Amino acid sequence: MSQSTTSFKRIRKADEKTERERKLPYLNMMFKDKMPAPIDEADILERLNAAPSVRGFFITAVDVFSEAIDALVQRIFRKDDFAVKSVVGPLLEDSGPLGDLSVRLKLLFGLGVLPSELFEDINDVIKLRNELNNDMEEYSFTDPFILNAIKNLHLVNKMGMVRLDIQEPDDDVDVMFYQLQLKRQQQMIASGLSLAIVEICNELNRESPF
């Protein structure tokens, strides 16, 4: 191989390397734009912790889910192409057919974006929120109605960090002591459920598969 040929190949390799380095920031920027930003777990926990009641807790949980689902829908359906935006945009407005949370949830499940257990967990929390909104009674996290709903959540069972079996007080147990234990268990259930809600939001914070 001649010296001129060797020199030419070296120059071409150097040029190719320079071109790759020049394109790298642009490619990284494109890839970064497609990647969802990490969720603010501290903000979600703070909002849930600030809920004044069990009803308020599940209202906040659904609000958090709604925001995460909206962001996922935007990643999937919002395109740069003007023709696509002009058609899809109105469908995603609050007054559009895809503006309703339950409709969006079913659509994502139907498209195969959400696994069945994640879909069922979110749907069950929405149903519980609706039931509590139509019920004048104030519940605690240790009430059987709330406990049974929490027990049905797949993610809570998988995480296994919430004790959901409530023992009735014995006749010889001090009432004040039992109330303190019950209060502590309510706090533990709320904390464990909050972590499960954060994990659901992390599951929703996925890239568009399309």
C-alpha cells in the first residue's frame, strides 16, 4: 500500500470522526427530547401528605394520575407534523373525546401502552375516588371499606410494605393505647399507599412506543 493511500485513509477517518463529534450533541439533544423527564417524587408525596382526609387523599391521587397520563398522551399523540397536530390537537382538549381521564386510560390500555395490572390499579383508585365523593361519611385508612379497596391494588400487594390486617382490641386492652396503635397504623397505610402511587406515576412516565 502506497504512502499516499495510507495518508488519504487517515485523513478520511479523521474527517469521519470530526463529523460524528459534530453531530453527537444534536443527536443527544434529539434523544433527550424524546425521553420523559423524571417525575418529582417529593412533590407527589408532599401533595398526598397534605390531603386533609382520606377522601382528599384519593382526590389528590387521581389528580396526580391525571397529570401523568396527560403527559404520556402528549408524548404519544402530539406530533410536529402540522397536519397531524391539526387533527389530533382538538381530540386531546378537555372538551374533546379524549379529554376525559377514563377515556384516555382505556385508550392507552387498548393500544397496549399500559399493562393490565397498571390499568386496573389506576381504574380502581378512580372508582374509589368517585365513591368517596358520593358518600358523605368520613373514613379512615383502617376502615374496612377503604382497606378492602387498597387490598385489591396489585402494586400494593407486590410491594408488600403495608400491613392491612387490623386487629380488634381485646377486652383488657387500654382504649387510649389501642387508639394510638390504630392512628400509627393509619399513618403507615397512608405512607405505603403514597409510595405505591409514586411508583404508578413512575410506570406512567414511559417513552412513547410509537
